Amino acid sequence: MAYDPQLAQRVAALLEKKAGICEKKMFGGVAFLLNGNMACGVLKDALIVRVGPEAYLAALHQEHVRPFDITGREMRGWVMVATPGIATDAELKGWVLRGLEFALSLPPK
């Protein structure tokens, strides 16, 4: 399984009315970009969230969160949230909004 299609659909449903959102297959998963900048994505059964360098350590201290590392090297500013951390729609929405907030802070590509 490259990514959980049900989780990807849950994320897509949250983003369907947002302007500037693009869904793109990447790194064996699916990414959601805002104005060309990745905000979040789905890889296997985890949610990838781009929280940025300033919010990175605080995010890692939350339950069910680990560093985003698919190459053997941790990507600072990005986290993965395991299934129990996004079980409810409210939990998922909170993480997706964090990713959108960071993507909005970047210049459009």
C-alpha cells in the first residue's frame, strides 16, 4: 500500500473548497499543495504535515507524531501523524489546518 486512499479522501474533502489547492502524487503517496507549496500529504497510513521549523519540536512532542523520514534523514519542519492521532475529523482538520497555515506563510510557486 503506497498510501491509504480513505485517509487521502478525508483530507481532500477538507480541502475541496479551498482556493489554490492542488493534489499531486509524490514519494509513493499523495501530496496536497497550496499555491505550489506542500501543506500536507498521505504516505502509507500516516498524515504528513509541513509545520515549519519553528513549530517542529513542539509538534514532535504531541502524541502519535514522529519525524518525517523516508530517506534515512529526518526532514526538519515536517512530521508524520499516525492513525490514532487523526482518528476523528476534528483531529485531522487540526493537523491539516496547521499545514495550510505554514504553506500560506510561503511565497507562491
